Amino acid sequence: MLRQSLVGVVAGAAFLITDGLLNANALAREVYGAYRPIARSSVNALAGSLVDMAYGLILVLLFVTLRHCLPGRTDLKKGISFGVILWFLRVVMRVAGEWVTTTVPGSAHVYSLLAGLAQTLLVAVLIALLLPRPPRADKREITG
């Protein structure tokens, strides 16, 4: 349980760092310019950090629960599978909703999709590689 909590904190920190790198760079500021009229003038860093940390812990719990049924035999492949699922549920669905309801340029949607894919894959693979595999259950043969 301690290991899972620590991996959750590391995953949350990875979200926090990648959020900054992917959303505060010059390209992102230009592409996301359409959001300026409704964007806050400053970010609540504490609230954002808490959200990212909570999200990291929740993702670890999800991964531990789903690990055995994710495609792939290796931790890396399971992490990639988990990351693609997260990307679809977290990013693709949000971008699709924005595409339908806003007049934001397509470049903002494309950037969100690509940046989100990079972020979710990175965090999911990190979780998969840092969490130890559960011990295998004995396979006992039943003879009649």
C-alpha cells in the first residue's frame, strides 16, 4: 500500500510537471489563444497541484484494479494500453465536446489531442513500470 501511494504521488508530480511543460510553452500559449477571453488571469497553483496529486493516486488504484485485464504481457505494454484508454476517456472525449460546443480553432484541438496523448502515455507507463507485479497465484492442477 505504501508503494502504491508513493507511485501515486510520483504520477501526480508527473502530471503537474507535464501540465506546465505542455500548457505553458510558447506554442501552447499561441494555439490556446482563443481561450484568453474566458481564461483566468492566474492559476491557483495549490488547487492544481492537489488535483494532479489526487488524480495520480486514483490512476494507481485504477491500474492496480485493471492490470490483469489490460492487453499486453509486459509492464510497458500494459502501461501503453492503460495510457491509450486514459487518453480516450480524459482527452479525446473532452476535445470532442469542445469541438461540438465551441468555436475554438482546429489547431487547439489537435494540440490538445497530441499533448494529452503524450501526457497520459508518460504517466501510465510510469505507473506500470514503478508498481511491482502482484505475486502469481499457484496454478494447481485438479485431477479426478
